[in-house]
Amino acid sequence: MVAERLSKTWFNLVHGRNIVYNQCWEDPRLDRVALNLTANDRVVVITSAGCNALDYALAGAGHVHAVDMNPRQNALLQLKLAAARHLDYEDYWQIFGRGRHENWDTLYPRHLRKNLPNDARVFWDRKGQLFSPQGRGRSFYFRTTSGTFAWLVNTYIDRVAKMRDSVNALLAADSVQQQKDIYTEYKLAAALWKPMIRWAMRRDITLSLLGVPASQRKHIDDSYPGGILQFVMDRVEAVFTKLPLKDNYFWRVYLTGEYTPDCCPEYCKPESYQALRNGVADHVTTHTNSVLGFLKQSEHPVTRFILLDHMDWLTRDPAKKILTEEWQGIIDRAAPNARILWRSAGLQGDFVNTLKVQVDGQPREVGSLLHYNPSLANELHSKDRVHTYGSFCIADLKR
């Protein structure tokens, strides 16, 4: 119990005043297929870094509600929206493609500050240096909480393991077979997973930098052979040897500190920037709230829910009560045949099935209300470029 309290205290200390996620860590290419978005869809998604909220709007969603309890995550999405509306593309790309801008100190007050909501303005007045080309890593993607972890990994790659040439070779590989050959020839597994790294990856203090709380680590430890360390090792090997890295912007940005024009999120591309500027940005709004809090306040039915992996955080008592209340809120606010996506670190994402909710005054288990599509979910999950989740669920809500 003491260790658990200390872990929770550290997690809260790390994340209490920070942007945790500087890019989304869920592959929206999967979500586009699973969601089949149209102009009639009202979407609720946890904001994270806002990349995927923009992606859903660009995919044609009628409106995207980005909801996050961390106001700093919403401030990041609001900055992206303001930049799309008020900067030219080159400046936009320098900030979000390269993670820095040589003239941030003049660009921000002149073009962005006045176009931000007050809360976001206050935050970026204090934290604008995150996009400064000076300082650690020279990139936004090596800053913030998750960025700090990426910077530490790169420091290890450059100074301890001395494997930068082999990492660059992997990123430049023309095929998965070439990636596999490089991974084997350079013995990257042995170079990467030295004893001190194995030890660190079992520590909550390390995992907290990735936004992984103790509850989620325990979820992995309970469901994956070899626990959290083996889970991470297997996922890293799969990314490097089984999936194309050419368009894997998730891993590229954390291994280099920046995207490239050919390997970047959809919202960073010129045609998407132009679409956002021409009105698509107006289809996205932010809400600093919990999912349940937002649903209680919303007056409109929701057709699509994207819950990321946050339910892993709520699988143990007493947080499980919050999870049950959230599902009650989803059921109460869902449009007919609403579709719900979520991810889990565990190998099975159907742990929500036994939650008890009320439907028309009658008790029901959540599982009895969900029609899963495991064939599509498994097909998409195998192609996931992030590849750090144990399972991916697609379910339609049937009453």
C-alpha cells in the first residue's frame, strides 16, 4: 500500500502541471476504417495531443468534441487550431512538423496569442519556450513529459549504446526485410536492452513519463507473460522487424525529434492544413472535463466514442466505480447504433462486459449491450503502427 501511494504521488507530481502527450499515441489510420465517419457523426474523443481529433474532422466527421481533464492537452490542440487558421504553411510546419520555430518569440505574440482562448493564452505565455530552437533537444517532441522520456532514450542511444547509425539505417530502410536484417546484423536487441534499461522499464517512476500509471502497469503484469518488461521488448521488436517504418511517424518523431514531409500526421500535410484553414477547424471544439462530465452536460446524442486506453486506469477498486458511471453516461447519451472504440494494454479489452448499468430502469451488463466486431478489430490491430497496445476493440451499442 505504501509503494502504491508513493507511485500515485509521483505520477501526479510528474503530470500535475505538464503537457503529458506531445503527439497522439493511437493510430488514426485504423480509426478511420473502424469509424467510417460522415457529416452526420458527432464524435467524442479524449484530446491527448489533439492530432487525432483533427484527423477525424479531416476524415469528414460532422463535429469532434475533444475532451480532456488536463487543460494543458486542450491548450495544445487550441494552439494547433489557431496556427492552422492564422499562420502560413511554412510557419505551421516549422512548429508542428519540426517541433521548433526560429522566430517563435515574435511569431507567437504577433499571430497566435490573440487568437487563443484565455486559458490557452495563459499557458502558452508561460510555456512557449517548448517550441524554442534553443535548449534541450531543440524540439517540442523532446520536451513535455513523454518528450522527456524520448530525449532520455535518445541520449542512451547516442552516448551509451552508441547505436545512432543503426537506428538511422532502420528509419531509412526500404522494406521490412531490410529492417529485420539491420536489426539482426547490428544486434540491436542486445544493444538496447542492457540490464539498467531492463531495470528502469519495470519502475513506475520511468513509466509515469510515458503516461502509464501503476494501475495500467499492473493490468499488463497480470495479463501478459513476462509482465511489463517483456511486453515492451516484444512490441519494440515487432515495430522494428515486422512493420514498415517508412510511414511510421509515431516512432520516427521520438527517435529523431521531428517529422518529415513524407512521414507525419495528417494534420501536418499541406492539403490538410488548407482544409483546416478553409473551415474544417471549426468542426473541432475542446472541453476541459472528464468524459462523464462532458456527457452529463451535452444536449446532443453522440454517434462515435473514442476512449483511447484510459479505461485501463480504472479497472481496479475504487476507480472501477468511476468506470461504471462513465459507461452509464455513454449509454444515456449514445445515439442509436453508436460505435465505440477503445484500446487496452491487456490482451483482452472486453473487461468492461461485467459492469452493471441501467437501461430503461432495468439492470443490464455492458457486455449484453455491445456488438463486437472482432474480425475487423484484429485485422486493423495487426497493422497498428504504434503497436504498443495489447488489444483493440470496436463495438456497436445495441439496446
